[in-house]
Amino acid sequence: MNAHGGYGFSLAGATLTALPQGALWWQDQALLCVSDLHLGKSERHLRRGGAPLPPYEVEETLVRLEALLDSFAPQTVICLGDSFDDDLAATHLPPELKQRILDLTQARRWIWIEGNHDPAPTEFGGEHLPEFHLGTLVFRHIAQSQLQAQNEPQGEISGHYHPKAVLRGVSRPAFLLDQHRLILPAFGTYTGGLRSSDPVLSDLMQPKAIAILTGSQALAMPMPRQSRRG
Amino acid sequence: MTQIPAPLSTWFSSRGWALHPHQQEMLTRARDPATLLIAPTGAGKTMAGFLPTLADLAEGTHQGLHTLYISPLKALAADIKRNLRAPVEELDLPIRIEDRTGDTPQSKRRRQRADPPHILLTTPESLALLTSYPDAARTFKGLKRVVIDEIHALAESKRGDQLMLALTRLQALCPDLCRVGLSATVEDPQRIAQYLACHPDPCAIVQADPGPAPDITMLQTTEAPPWAGGGAAYAIPAVLEQIKAHKTTLVFHNTRAQAEIFFHNLWLANDEALPIGIHHGSLDRVQRERVETAMQRGELRAIVCTGSLDLGIDWGDVDLVIQIGAPKNVKRLVQRIGRANHRYNAPSKALLVPANRFEVVECQAALEAVLAGDLDASPSGPGPRDVLCQHILIRACAGPFEAADLFAEVTTAGAYANLTRAQFDACLEFCATGGYALKRYDQWQRLQQRSDGSWQLRDPRATQRIRMNLGTIQDADLLKVRLKHSRGGKPLGEVEEAFAATLTAGDTFLIGGRVVRYEGLREMTVQVSRNASKKPKIAVFSGTKFATSTELSARVLQILAKGNWPDLPGHTSDWLALQRQVSDLSRPDELLIESFPHEAREHSCIYGFAGRNAQQTLGLLLTKRMEELGLDPLGFVATDYATLIWGLQPITDPEPLFDLQALRDGLEGWLAGNAVMKRAFRGAATIAGLIDRNQPGGRKNGRQATFSSDILYDTLRKYDPDHLLMDITREEALRGLVDFSRIEEMVERTRGQITLRPLSRVSPLAAPMLLERGRVPIKGAAEEKLLQRETEALMAQSGLKGLAQ
């Protein structure tokens, strides 16, 4: 626990903080990382024949992101992929929101990691990469099921799964952490989640993995897993 | 038409049947635009509805659909089909009868649209679906009559509103359509008649002879009822004696959980191993059907049940109805009593079993109400707008429409007769664009206007989604419960997801009358094993806790106001007399508040007699006000008649706490972030077509693609608080779970007359409140603190603490 209500830990020698808002803060690099913003979700939903959801989710996601940028003043921001609900959703954003995003990316180093929803480069400035290495850490959208053996310890930071964890009947977006990897919760407003007990996540994470619940403070607990048969 | 054709009347007389006067009158009124028949169970109600149809069709000249029969239950449709087929087949009449429900195979359904039978038996949802096809006009061509069974039950739910809107569509397609409603006894037939008729058509009301007054009494037990609780375990031996003395007994309960506990205890005491079954809405369908069949065959001596048995399926020879727990509503009680004894003109026999001491008074009030024929009024608000939104979408599926035509059409439904054009337009706008204050993405709007001004779906593929989401029944998040290791896992029933989340391996709970052990959750199924070694943790079902009706509460107050109570058992009248001696008893025109210390806490008991939901809301609002005033409330508990609040400071000046305007303001602020509102929002948003309803099995995969409706609620609350759905949500919550109208009623009834009684210790009437379950702690940061404490403990236990840090 630290001043931001975050949960501090180290991964591959890097000292990191899981923030209660669902973002990752790397103090030594002044780096802020968020995942799965899914901007433009309501537009895509409607375009594909869904119901007209309240079209305020881009504003709401940006308001929360801007608040983090204001309080942490990062030099680098990494969006871990699925930043837009799809490439068209990015194109179809109204001009004032496009400008608002552009203002954010121009004020600091900004890295867009490719996601499965938004593989193409964006018109919003910043760098566009399939993955990004910094120090002992690698940032990519989807966790690799087998992490390659390295001479030096390496940690993987990823998103994609929108992990959630349940405690006392309360379900919250959560970070999942083991010795080798960290999976971030989705930061976007209109995002659901996948429970940590889902086989996909239980298989991906080591037995001693922990879940860090988001909320008014980051709370770590042993990762809830699929109950075993037998 | 006043006569039935000769072959039919011969067939009737060959069975020794003669037409009842009300059946004759239904024949006479066969051409009336709308007729409401009110008749007790066993009075040949359904036949009365169908006689004009059979008479018409016996001639063999009618082409296509003639009569639609709509019932709230699939099972009822199947039952009626069997009963109608008997005369039709034996007389070889040229009449085709079919049913159509969610269970009808796709191929048959398609065929029915192209080539409908003469008589189609269906449900409100299946009918709404039929109207959504572009070929609806062809399907319904020639339709003459629509018979709505159990209309009193439908009129209390959104299913009924959806049905009445679908009827406006049918009436537009078939202007000469006659409507017939079949109803059990209701307090206000005129209200149902208006609901049924095509506004402003008249609707005749035909009343069958209600039969002799029921034989209804309170069960005599050697042991007095306990001070609190709802289980009525004390009455088990006496109930068992009654079961032995009768042929078939229905034992009704107010909640599923209570039915489970009672059945469990009854079974333990059942030393003669009488065949007794259990039936409630959370049990697996196969299990329920097995009980239903066994009952129809007369194989069961008793069925422990809930409201799931309330509707009019023919149950065979029930000769006793036992109601466990005070009936919260007289009308429901009368309808339940009607289940006993299907012989018309023989009195039904019923026993009331109070579950606790206060319920003795409630039961007495109910007895008096039944004998006086004084039924509770049903709240009838304006037609819900979320259902209207769905109706607009369904209409759009069938093809382009003019807004003015559709508006004229829907306002012929009684419940929507006062709908304004502006309200209608807001619903249409919601369906078209979402109706948000911020206009965005309008190129993708769901409904768009054509050059001629009519409306149509932008993307015809949307029809599939709209049809899939059709309906107004709200399912809580339910998980199937299955026995582990048995082949395929024998299904036992369902529990709420929230309840399953509180279970850890080894916990036990009751379902279907047996104690099972929780093993784990697998693919959204709760796996259990048989295990009776532990005291069960009771499954919490969503089954609404009914609040005592306004009429019953008023009667209870009248009883309390009496000088003495010769009609009540001694244990109860002594209790009330003691209460009057040491404190006071509430009078109808005052609000009594007792204030007393107990276990180092200041307690206040507020006798509002406003029903459980309103007393609960009152507790929330008052503790919030007390918090602001620095009275340090710690928690409260509510029953149908009072709210008990405890805290660090006593209430000394109650007047400002009960200022209606202040309560109303508090309500607005408190409600907004409340779970009750989120639940109401989810219901409204699903019905109105904003979010998809949970499809069976749809939650296994791709869970991360869907997100909670709470997020939509929070977003709207922040960015668009005046949105149509927020408005609908507030309306629903206030009317339903929050029940604020009863608080207003209470304040008006007492006209600010508040009597504060400071006592040195708990009063006889307040004492049972200390034993009540469902205590609500006042929290805020509490959840965070609890979570933090628990996560720390888990990290320490698992040895993970310090590992990652």
C-alpha cells in the first residue's frame, strides 16, 4: 500500500504500483500504462445493429485518464491495445474528441500498442508498436502462453482479458500478478470482465498468482481460481 | 346468439352438465365488443369463454383463425387444449385447436403463421412475437374473438401491459374483434373491465354466483407461536394432523425459502411417510412437472408450495388450503382458498397459521376481511413506458408505420389511454436514436424516417435481436444447481448468483426439500452433493417479499385500537394488553414512536404500519437524517408494521425527522446511488431494448464482451440524468421496492400527530423486533474496511504476504 492507495510490487526487478483506478505506474521511468480503453464502443455497437447505448463513454474514459495524467505527470504513456473498439470507431469519433486525444498524445511520449480490436495505426499521433521493451519489461496486448526463457529475468505486461476477481460476492476489475507477468484490468468505461476463475486465466497464471482488486484502494488477495474437480 | 348448437348441447346433457346462468349470459353477449366474466374456481369459467366460439365454429364455415386464447402459463394452454378437444373429437366437429408457446417447434410455428388453426392457445409473449412478423395481417385474418384467461393476474404485471398493447395491434388488423376476459374475484371489476376493453368501448361485467362463503379459521395449536420469525415450525404437528384428516392439502408459503424450511421440517416429522411434495418457482421444471402430475393423479396427500401454484391449473381434489404466515394480501388469500374444493357451490375450507405472535393479529384481520368480502385494491398506475418502447420496436419489425397511427392505436389500451403524444414521442425517439441529450452517431440510428414520414428499422437484421429480447419477465441472475457425479448432473433447481457467491466448499443449503453440500462452481452451474449432516444455510431466493397491503394494515390498526380482544387467542390478547399497560398501542391517526435503551444502545421503534418495503425505506431515510443530525445511528431492521433503529443517541425531537418534504429530498439523494435503483434500471433497460437479456448459456463465453448495466446507469446519472430511462427507473422504484407512496400515506394518515414514548426498557411489542432477521448496518466505508480486512487475512493465511511485495 502506498500514498495513492496503490499496491506496490516488483516484477523482473522493476518496482511498480498497481493503482486503484486500474492503471499501472512505474515511478522510476515516470511511465503510466493503461489497457483496453475501447474508445468508441457505443458507436461500433450501434453501427453493427445494436441498441443505442449512452454515447458518453469516450468522455468518461478520457476524464478518468486525464485525472491520472494530472496527478502523476508521466513522461511516457502506454496504451496496451484495444484502445479503440475498432479502427472505424477511431475514425468515426467526433472532431472535438479527436482533438482532445491528440492534445494528450502530443504533450508527452505516447505509445499505442496494437490490439486485436485496433491493429491499424491511429491518426492521433504517438508511436504505434506491436510491442514495446523497456528495461526488463515487455509490454504487449495479449499475454504469451509460454514466456521464452531469457538469460536475464523478463517481465511481461499485458491486457486483453479484462480480468475481474470476486470477493465476498463483490466482483471488481483486477490486476493479475505472478512472478513473470502482470495482466491489467480494462480501463475503458464500457468494458465487462472475465473472472480470474475462468480456465483461460487460471491456466495462464502461476499457482501463487495474486489478484489486485481495483476500487477506492488497491487490495491484493490470492487469485481466485477455478474450483478443482474431485 | 343465445343457443348452442344441438350436438353440443346433447353432448353436455349426456354428461349431466347444464349451463350455468353466467355461461348462458356469455353466449348472449357473444357479439359484445368486450365482456369480463368474474367467476370462482370450478364455475366453468373457461367453458363459458369458449362456448360462443364452439357454437360459431360448429357450423364449419369459418376460414382461418377464429379465436385466440391467451393465458399467463404455458401449462394452462396445454390443459385447455385437452379439455376442449374432448367435445370436439367426440362430436367430430370441424375445429382445429393448437397451442403455441416457447416450446412449440420452429417448423410448426412457421406453419401456424401461414395456416393458423381455428383456435390458437398461446401466451402474451408468443402473441407479441406473432404480431412482429410482416405477415401478421394474413395470420390474423378472420379473427373474431380473443379470450384472456386469468386476466386479474396479468393485469398486475407488465406481461399484461404487453398483451394489451399487442391487442391494440390485433384490433387494428381485425376491427370487429371481440374481447373476453376471465377473472377470479377482484375488488374492482370496473378497473379490469377498463383494462380489457378497447378504449373507449364499454365492457359488460358478468358476475357468476360467488358460491357460499369459505370456511376459514385460524389453526388451533397447543403451542403458542414464537415472538418472531417466519418458519412456523411450532405448527408442524398440528399441520400434519390436518393433512392426515384430509384428502389433499395445499400448504401455501409467502416465500420459497420458507417453503423449503417448512417442507424439510414437515418431512422430518412425517413418521407415517405420507406422500408430500414441494413446488416452487426455483425448482427444476422436470421436478415441478413430476409433482404436478402426481397431484393430478391424486397420489399426493399434501404439496408445500408458493405462489407458483396460484394460477388456475386444475389440481384435482384439493379439500384443504393451509396458509402459513400471515397472508399479506387478502385478494391473494381468497384466490388461494378458491383452490380448495372444486365443486361449485360447496364452501372451500382453509386454515391460517400465523408464523409469529404479531401475525396472529394479522391473520385475524385477514379473516375479518375475507368474511366482509373486503379485498385489497391493486395499485394501478399508467401503462409502463419501457413496455411501450418494446412495443414500438416490435411494431417496427412488422414493417414501416406512421407515428400518428401507432399513437392512436396504443392509446386504445386502457392503461395507455392517458398517454400524451409528447410521452409517446419520447419513447419513439428513444427507440430511434436512444433519445440522449447529446446527439451523436445519428447516421446509425435504429429507426429512421422514410421520405414519406413513416418510420422503419434502418437495418432489417435488427429484427432478430428485437425478437430475441422480446418479453417483460425479469430473471434474476440464476445459476442451475446440479448433483455432482451423477450422470450429466441431475438438475435440482436454481439459486441466485449472489447467493452462490457467498458459498464456500462444504457449506450446506436446502433446495427441493433436501440438504445439499456445495462442492464448487463449474461452467456457471452450482455443483452439489447430498449431505444431511449439517444444519443448512438457507438459500436466499429473489421471490419478492410481499408487503402487507394497505387495507390489511388498516384492519390491524383497527384491531389494536379495540379495548379488548375476545376474538384473539389468550397468548396474544395478554401480550397486547401488557403493551398498552407499559407503553401504548398505535391508533390509526397517530404515529407512535417508542424510545428505550437496550444493551448499551439507544433504540427507537417507529410503528408506521406502512408495509415491509416502505418501513425499510423509512429506515434508510431516517438513519440518513439521523446521521446528518449527529445521532449516530448504527443500524435498523424493518417489519410490516415497524422500523427499529439503534444508535448512540436517542431520538428526542421526532417532528423534523418526519417532515415529508425533507424525507422526499432525502429520497432523491439516497436513491440515486442505490442498488434498488440499479436493479430497477436494469429491468427497464432490458424491456425497453437498450440491453440484451441474458440468453441461456450465453454467459459461458465472451464474458468480457458484455458489461454490467450498472455502468450504463452510472454514466446516464452523470451525463444525462433526465433521460427517459432514468425517469422510468425512478417511477418503477418508487412504486415497487421503495414504496414511498405508503410513507406518504402514513404521514397523511397521522397528520403529523407523533407520540414519542420514552421507556426505561424494551416494550412487549418492540421486543420481537430485536429478534428479527435482516438487520441493516449503516455503512459507507464499511464495505471497504471489510474487504481490506479479509484480503489481508487471506494473504497472510496463504503465505503470499510479502512474496510479491
